[in-house]
Amino acid sequence: MPDQGKTLGAAVSSVPLVFFDLIARIVPGTVVLGSILFVARPAGFPKILWVILDNMSMAGTGGGLFVTTIVFVFAYALAVLLWCPGYWVASRFPALGGRWDTHRFRRRYEKLRRTDPGAGERITKLKAQVHMCEVLLFGFILSVGLGIRLVASDPYRLANWLVMACAAACLLASGIARRYCVYHMIDSLNANTELIHAEEEKSQRSPILVP
């Protein structure tokens, strides 16, 4: 029984990490990968996309599982690479990063996770959303760059302008969403930290009864 309890505890504790990777890396990485392929439109792109989606729909088979794994691995790696500029911008230019002091946030976040694991998991979820928006933001910057190249190659084709406009709209939406998520995350962290401090002060002021 103790071994089963340890195994169950380890599985439960790994859920936030899996959720973080799914929301912060795999989901935005897949979206950005599809966006880049759509804007760049390499030779045979529609056929390639159809083959990939067809294989992913049969993930239970050996070939489908292999293709799905490759897509997710590429998406994960792309998300990690795209997140690096977001972290650098946020740490070097707090005003552009939504006034998010990454070093101070990290210390307060780790302290909250140790003091109140439940509240720490909520901040982890909000943090994953911020990472997702950062990956999408810099991924759509690449898409807009490819869209400009597409328009320059054939400026008289309306479809090229529409593709670039869609990429630009997604870029703007990602920037707005990131700023909102940062403020939401910081507000939640401040509220939880203030509640913990209030409880600590209350426990310190309470009289100690000596029998």
C-alpha cells in the first residue's frame, strides 16, 4: 500500500508538468508550425498536409503514431526555440513584457508553490498561458515575415495579401492576449501572496495558550 501511495502521488504531482508542456509548448508549437507551412506554401503543400492529417487521424496504427510523434516533437522543439526571445524581451525590457519582472516573479512563484501547492498550480496554469502567447507571438512574427516575402514575390495576387493580413491579425491578437495573461497572472500571484501574509500575521498575533 505505501508503494501504491507513492506511485499515485508521483503521478498526481506530474500532472501540472504535463499540462504545462501541452499548453505552453505542444499546442502553440503545432499552431505556429501549421501557420508557417501555410504562409510559406512549399511545393506540394496541400498534398503533404493531407497526408500528415490522414496519418495523424490513424494514431492507433504504427505509421500514424510515428507521424503524430514527429509532428509533436517538431512542434515542441519549435516552441522552445521561439520562447527564448520572449523570455529575453521580458527580462531585458519589462515595459515591453507587460512590466513583468521575471527574476522577482520567479522567486515569489517558487515560494508560493512551497507554501500553498494548490495556489502554485493555478499560477503554473496561468504561466503556461503566458508561454503559449509568447510562442504564438514570435511564431506569427515569422509568419508575417514570410507573408511579406510572399506579397513581394507576386504583389498583384489578392490571396497573398489576405494570407499576410491573417498572419498580421493573429500577431496582434497574440500580443494582446499575452499582455492580458501577464496581468492576470501577476494579479493572481499578488492576491495569493497577500492572503498568505495575512494568515501568517494572524497566526503570529494569536495568543499561545500554555497549559
